[in-house]
Amino acid sequence: MKAWLALVKKEFRVGLPILLLAVVLFLVGLVIVAATTYRFGHVWDAVGIIGLVWGSGHFFFMAIYMLYSLGVERKKLHLWLHNPMHASGLLAAKLVTGTVYMIISLLIVSIAAYLGGLHFVEFSNDTWFKIGIIAFLHVVSFSVDFSVYVILAYVVFLLLERYMPSFLSGTVVFIGWWVFAYLSYGLIVDTKFYTAITEWGKIDLGFIANSLQFDISVKEAIVNFQGENTFIYAGNYVIELITILIIFFIASWLLDKKVEV
Amino acid sequence: MIEFKDVTKRYMTKTALRDVNLKLDKGKIIGLVGLNGAGKSTTMKLIAGLISPTKGSVELDGKKVTRRMASKVSYLSELDEYYSFYTVQQTIDFFATQFPDFNKEKAEEIRAYMNLDANTKVKHLSKGNRGRLKIILTLSREVPVLLMDEPLSGLDPLVRDSIVKGLITFVDTQKQLVLLSTHQIMEVEMILDEVIAIKDGVLVDHRDVEELRYDEQKGILEWMSSIYE
């Protein structure tokens, strides 16, 4: 455990540029948008929209983080893999640090989204809190979920790189990714069987805003939330959790047994 | 201790090692020599578990070698890529956390002996000092097997000398097996107990250096010339 915690500490240092980049890009975007909308008197509206857009962009935070962090290790595989720790420990350290960084970045963005949002949407504090928590948890969980698929794709890339040039290996993985996505949707997700195993444990979330409506003219810009009564199935989350655990252990096994330095 | 049984390693169409049978015992410093591309690095990586044989098996103390055999093997790569944001001391500390057998006192002793500043960032180290850092990290582990792939490559004579002297001083020749590959034969000849020659992926000879010297009146270079010419 002590070795793994030390590895986590190292991963925080490896992945720091991604956190800094995310925060700096957000702040630069914020300043530019605030400066351009200032004379129209819509600064807070713009801040809210930037917050919402950048917050939604965090769906891809973990994928980018993992690509960067694994890319750093690719140059020093002899160092990263020469370790008695199981590969799942090596990868988990990256997942944990990426998740912490994403939460930090998302919290900063959420503050802007909330402060800006207050100016163009009149929700009660409870509603804001509910929407905020649901959105926050979904962005974090989707981002982590997606990154596990990215880890598998990257490990397959490392594996193929032993047999073909990097560019070709990357192309094969990229095409394979879309074939996998197409087949998994067509053969699994879009079936009655999948519906049966996922659509259980219905949870009613009540009214949830799920889209934005923009009404922009020369004189004014009106932004409204649109929403409806929403429910989710616990089954969907459980099945996806099991799926990514399987994907994670396949990636770990490949890294442990098949990837060569 | 280490045993290669009919080991072949292929990379696509290229055969890096072919039908290698080899036994290495502890308590020796063994040189692995050969021309570039002969299969020296492949041999090292197979023992470190960083690659797997295409055919045959590599065993350490009777167990098949895997990547996680890093708990018994300290491997110095020919590459000197380290985490550039760390200082020398932070790199040593990080290694100490990853390997329970890492001896920090010994690391400090070797660092002082190598005259390497603990507070310099790795990214600011010269090639020679990165070579020294590699030696510190490798020799500070109290493991049965030390693998050193080209530890003297590209370094100036003074650094090479300090590394060779470091090997004599800091390796426990009773308990540890050191396998080192190098082109600088002259500089390591005096410390080698055995020498292995590889040519085009084939193990061509494995000799006791003292026997070679007294029985055949040959130094390693002469012996190599007879093999490679």
C-alpha cells in the first residue's frame, strides 16, 4: 500500500500539466468572454454558459488525462513496468490521480456555472443543488468510465507497436475502436437482452433540466433551461460498472503479460 | 540461479536470440559481449521479465520469469529516461518506495562516492551524471540479480572509471549476480568472473575469465577477436 501511495504521489506530478492546462484554458476563455460581453451587460450570462460548456467538456477530461499520462510512460516503459506491482495497481494510480484532478477542475468550473446560471435561470436553491449534484456525478462517472476504454485502447496500441510502426498501430486501434463501438451497440446495447439486464431499479429524479434554449437577437440574449421529469435505471449503472471492471482487468492483464519493453 | 532453456526470441521477422541455453550462478560478475544487435539487450530484458521468449523458457530460482520478477531483479536499461521533474534525491526516494529491498543508506553512500548533487533536477543532469544516477539506483537494491545494459556507454573515461570502481565497491559478490553488457571490454575485464559472447542471436561461447587467461593465455579482447573475425 505504501508503494502504491508513493506511486499515486508520482502520478500527481506526472499529470499536473493536464490540470493546469484545463484550469488555464478555462480562465482564459472566461476572461475573453467576459471582456467581449461586458459592454452588452451580459457578463454573468456568458460566465454561466462558459461554465456549463466547459463543465460538459469534462466528459473527456479523463480520456485526455490518461492519453497524456500513458504517453509519458510510453517513453520510459523500462522504468514504469520494471516494478513488482501488479499492472492494475500501476493503472489504478493513474485513474485515481486523474479523477482527483478532474474533480478539482470541475469544482472550479461549477462555481462559474452556478454564479452565471443564477442570473438567467430562476431555480430554487434545492433545485440548483439537485441539478448540480446529478450533473457533477454524471460528468465524473462518465469521464472515468470512458477513460477505462481509452486505457484498454492504449494498451492494445502498445502491444501492436511491437509488431508495426506507431502510426499504423494507432490507426488500427482507432479503426478497431469504432468497429467495437458499432458492434457493441448493434449486437449488445440495442437488444432486448440488454434492455432486460439494465432496465431495473427505476429511480425517479423529478424535474431535471437537460438542455439549454438560446434566444439571441441584436438587442438581447435569452438563455433558458428546458427540462422534463427524468428517471434513471440503477441496472444501467451496475452493468456499466461491471463492464468497465472487466475492461480494466483485461487492460491490466495485457499490460502485465503481453506488453513488451 | 538463472536458466535459459532453448530460448528463442523473435520480433516479427527478425530473430534476436536463437535456441539459447545458459546457466548463470550467483556470486559472479559476468560480462555479456557482442556486436551491436547481437542480442545482448534482449537477453537482459528476458531476465528482467520485460519481454517474453517466443520459444523456450527463462527461469530464476526455478520459477518462470515474469515482469513482476522485478522484486528479485534490478535492471539498468541502456536508456536513461527518468522522471525529469524529480531531483536526484527525489528519484532515489521514489525508488526506495517502490522496492522494499532498496537500501537508502547505500544509495546515499554511492551518491556521495559518485559525487552527484542530490538537489539537481534530473532534467538538468549531463549524460555522465544520468549514467551515475542509473548506477546508484541499480546498485542500491539488495536483490540477487543485477542487470546492467551498457552502463558505460557514451560516458567519458573518468565517469566510466568511477562506475567500474563503484561496481567493485558496492556489489555484494557473495550474494549477487551481476550481468553487464558493454563494448568497453578493457575497462571491465579486471572485474569479470565470466564472459559470454553472443553473435547474431546465437550464444557462441561462455567462459571463465581466469581459465581463459591461464589456460589459453588470452585476454577477453583476443578471445573475442578469435570469435568475431
